Amino acid sequence: MSSVVHQPPSSLPAAASLLSTGHYALPVRQNVLFEEQLRLFRVWAQSPVELSRPGPSLADATVENTVRVARCFCGWVIIADSNFEEPSLRWFLDGRLFARYMSWSCDVRKKKPSSLAWEVNSSIRVVDFVYTLEPGLVRSDLESLKHSMRRMASQFLALCPLAPCIPDLEASGRWVDLKRVQCAVRAEAESVLHLAGEKHGAVLARRVHDSLLACMAIVDSAPQRPGCLRVVRAALPKRELSRCCLCSSPLCLGNRFEGDTLVLVHSKTSRHRDPIRVNFAGTLTARLLEHHVTWGRAALANATESVWLTSRGEPFATDVSFAAYLPRKLACLGLPLLTFTTLRHIAIVGVSEWSSFEELEGMANTIGTSVKKLKEVYDYRQKQRSAERFLNAYRASTIF
């Protein structure tokens, strides 16, 4: 696959739109057939049984992210090459064209190698789908294209930096021990609970809200992904929770609190595992939740079932805005700016120091991941501890 890049003129308004939004808004005339292809792709990707699809059905977020990649690629093609006019997913079968696009993404958009590798892997799904639209396509040609794309993804991954070293993160102010985070959050929560027993008001309600989020995220449970936390709801006083609007099931109540129990039905891995259930009974989270649901939420907003509210009293509109909220609140407690991902790393590293395999497995189930990923991706000290265990065993075996 060629790595020659044909950059679109940066002066074109369309090119500027592509750089700022990630995809080019296609004219309506061109959009109809393309949107139909995307609709068929969604059906193909999410059907419970689809013999032409490798692997199980894809999660909603995965499908929409793949669609976003397809829009960006096809938009770039229209800008970069005047020979292409009608957008089509069939363009993914042109390996040289795809290589030019990835070179442009790297050189012009300055995307990280990990993001580029992810885009390539997402595009492979589209290639598998396009094969169903091209009955005359030779299977060996398809496999050759996919092999080349996997090699490209591997090359991008080889450019990714190694996992950061904790001493370096500490020196740069991007890492603190789990106990320090928990102590800071717990002290604020206890102070808020003391005040909540005496007076109510919007200012205190906001502190209850923020302490509830922090306690739930790092003190009384390991951090969940912000995407599934953002849509958590709780029933209004003396009311039943309404039906979930994230899926078509008439019986689904979505991500919610049932009393003191957090139930996460929709998450990144929910298609392949049971709903996540976290019981907070007897914890700071449960005590703060009671205040928030009974009076705090009403002091911040009009009637809403959403648990998490912006400073304007509105539910968070995007995962990005919600993910940015907690780090700012933790910084007010004297902690560094810690993202949800960093908090997951901190929690997993801290817990792995003393946990058994069964406890690590329980933690993985609680946050919707696997023990393998927990060790290989999130636990920055795993390799160091493995080396130390080997050296201790080796030295013990050589003592006579």
C-alpha cells in the first residue's frame, strides 16, 4: 500500500471543514445512496446473527465510531481527488487511496499513532461489509487487502510511546497514590455531610453533587467509564423511573440507581456481559445519594431524572463534557488534574499491590473489563512486580 500523500488544498473551505469537524458535509444529492450504505452497515454490524460478519455483533458506540471514520475518509476523497464524486463505502477497497488518506491524517491532522491504528482497524470492519455488496470480489483479494491494513495498523502501533513510568508521572504532577486521592475526597465528603444535616441550599447542593460523583468514582468503587456514568438516572421522589431512551426495549430502565445500588445496563462491554451492579449500602456514596435525590437535585435543576448536572442545572450533553467535569472538581481539593482514565490507572495500580487474583477478577467485572486488560493496559507496575517476583524466586532457588 502506497504511503504517498495527496493533500487537499488547505485554502478550500471544505478542507477547513474536514480539519475542524472530522468529516466533510456531503451535498444532499450525493448523500442519499451513501446514507443508505451506512444504514445497511449498521444493520449488518448489529444483527445478532450475521454469517458474513467476523465475530459477534458490535456495540452501538463501536458502530457509530466506525461510521464516523467512513464519513471522514469519503469526505477526504471528494476533496483530494476530483475523479471521485459520488461517495461510496466501496472506496475502502482501494488500498492505495486509503493509504493516502492515512498519510494525510498523520501528516496534516497530526493524529496520534494509537488513533491512526484504531482508524485502520475500524476500516477493516467496513471492508468486511463491502465484501457483501460486491458478489464478484475475489476472496483472496479481500484477504490480501485486510492483511495490508493490519500491517499498517501494526506499524502505527509500533510508533506508540511505551507505557509511562510512574516516577516520571509523579515528577510531572500527573500521578498521585490512591490513598491520597481517597483521603482528599473522603475529607470533603464528610465535611459536606456534616453541613447537609444543618442547612440546605444551591451552593451546598452542588458540593453534595460533586462529592457524590467523586466518592462513587474513586472511594467506594473503582472508576467506571464516563460514557456509561453520564446517563445514570435516579427516580424523582415518589415517582417511578421512566423508560430508557437509549435502546428500543420497552422494559429497559437504562443506567440507574435502584436504591443504593448502581445498575449499568449500557456500557462499552454490555453486549458481552451481564449488567454491572455495584451496591453502595453503608458507604459515603449512599449517604450523599440520599441527600442529592431528596433535595439536592431539585435545588440545582427543575424536575429531571438525570443524576449528574452541569453548572447550569442541565444534564451533560456529551461524554467529553462530563469526563472533563470531575478532574476540575478534584483539582479544587488540591489534587492534580486527574482524568477518568488516570483515575482507573491509579485505582488499579493501588489495588493490585495487595489483591488476589479473585479480587482482581471482581474489580475487572465491576468496571467492565478483563483481568488481562487490567494487568496489561491499566497496571503500570505489573511488569515491575513480575520481574521482582521472578528475581526473588530465582535467588531463593540458588541458596544452598
